[in-house]
Amino acid sequence: MNLPRTADVVVIGAGAVGAACAYYAARAGLKVAVVEQGAIASGTSSACEGNILVSDKEAGAELTLAQYSQELWRGDLAEYSMLWEFESKGGLVVSAQLGTQENLARLAQRQRSAGIGVDLLSGAELLEREPNLNPAMAGGAFYPQDAQVQPMLVVAHLLRLARGMGATVHPLTAVTGFLRSGDSVTGVITSKGAITAPAVVNAAGTWGGAVAELARVQVPVLPRKGYIMVTEPLPVLVHHKVYAAEYVDNVASSDAGLQTSPVIEGTDGGTILIGSSRERVGFDKHFEVRVLAEMARKAIALFPFLSEVKALRSYFGFRPYAPDHLPVIGPDPRAPGLWHACGHEGAGIGLSVGTGALIAASLTGSELAMDLAPFAPERFESHTTAENAHA
């Protein structure tokens, strides 16, 4: 399809977040053009597990966004659940030591105060839910709201629905610059031509920082590398998304070095997905067997039967990391006409629909379902200014 000359909004990026922005903007009656430098869903959305989690989030802005997104997945978008294989399997967080279980109990209390349902479990109660779990676990917590989708199907179907409402989608179309009128953004320049538009949404995932630089603003979104292993097909041996309590700490960590924590779940096809790892090494695409070995060792400690199971394949991707672990969502006052929807790190699939709905509401001047101030693009600049003032 030929690139349009004009649009109401250009969405940069055709991953889950970009697709959700396109869907909700088109549904709001806007003429939408989506441009993607590679293939559809070729970035983080093609190299992740499809988590829709509340369990790994501290009470605060990100959890509020997760709750809003849950409402959309289970309500507004419920009619499409089968299309993207939405599975409300629940999440089981397990603790190997009593001290860790006490920390988990404190986290659960804070989450309950924010409206999250969570049940604390003893070691024996864990085994009732997951009989193949290592019986040495001290306890855990069950989060019934945790769910799963097939991320590439989410992208494909949201874009298909958006196209049905008049949106156009343009893969292999890289943004090389922005059209400007003074400080304001008035469209994009791409490898296939220019599109004039009063609004542009930066939903470029791990490239969100680079896109922002093209618009002469700073948004410190960086890639954070992570691996996933896939086992041979098996009978149903893991019934929930199961992960060790230290996963929550790793998600919230700013450490650039390698961190691994076991995350295990079964799929409808019988394979078991094994994660997770995190490290900031830029876009380094070298395959590190040592990371897989550490992940496998920790997975076996959680589910001993995995020591006899073959891994069929493994892959890695890059998550869009922001220094304060909050996504960047909303209009950028430093470049009027530019919106951001990036920096979700490993939560992008789950938070995509909430982000898309908020962006569409902001674009149309509609009432917002939640305050966007914690996600403001310029927040990093103000932090830097404050730090310099105290230096």
C-alpha cells in the first residue's frame, strides 16, 4: 500500500504498544498511519512470553496502569480473547526461604491496599496447586488476575481491526526525521516519503530513545536483553505461570549486569517456556550459552522434573528499559505534536492496551482514565536539572 500524504496521527512502531495505539486511535475516528522499520511485530513483541501481570508490580502508577489494562483485556476487548489466546491461568510466586516469604507477604499487603486479589500460601498449599513443584519451597502467593496472551497474535489482530476502521500499516518503512514548524512536530519523514500529521506517536519500543533524538528531545529508553527457552512438548505438568519471588526484585533493579530468576509456564501446545534473564548490553546479539545454563539450573531447582526434559530451542530479545522502570506515555511539551508510548520493558504486552487507550484519549482531548503525570516524557529532564542544582 502506498504511503499516505496526510494522516491525523502517525504511529511509529508496529509492536503490541503501537498496534494498541493504532486500534484505539482509529476507533476514536482518527485517520491513522502506522510505520514500522522492520516487519510487523519484529521487535520485542516477537521475543517475549506475552505476560499480563499484576503480581510483579509494586503499588503505584505502573500497577494502576496494569489494573486499567486488565479491565480492557477482560472487558472492552473480551470478544477478541480467543483471537490472541488470552488465558487467565493465574500467577504463582514462590519463596524458597521464610525470609523471602515474609517479604512477599509485605508486598502482597501493599498490593491488596491497591485492590489486587492475592492469596498467601503455605508450602503444602503450593503443592496442591502445582504438584510437580520442588517440595522444599517455604510458601508463596497466588494472583488470580495474572494472564497470558500470544503476543504476535495480539499485534496481528489489533492492526487488522485498526485497518478495518481505516488505518493503514506500512512495514519496512523507517522514520528518518520529523517535519517541523518551529518546535512543533507536524509529521514524519520516512524511507518511503513524508506524511504530514498534527500528531505523531513514538511507539518504537527499544528504539524509542533513538526516535526521540530525531525529534531533538531526550527520552532515555535503552535495550535490556533477555532469553527464553522452550522445551519439548509434554503432558500438562505446570498449571500456572510460576516464578521465584526474586523475579520481582530483578524487574525493579537498575543493575546493568546479568540477573536471572526462574519463570516457568506451560503452553497449549505442551511446550514449557523457561525464563528469565535481564542484562543491559546494548543491542549485543551474541548468543551466550552461560545465560541459558544459569536459567536451566534455576528452573530445575523450582521444578526438578525439568532435569529430564529436552530444550528444543531458545531465543532472546531486547526489552525497552527506562531508568525509573515506568513507561513513557503522553504528549511531549518540548516538541508539541509528539506523543510517546514506549519504555515498558518486560510489561509491554500487558500494558499495551491501557497505553493505547490513554494515548487515544489524549489525542482526542477525551477524559483520561488515569493521571499520566507519572509517565510524563519530560520527567527525566527535570530529574537531571534537580541533580545539577544540588551538585
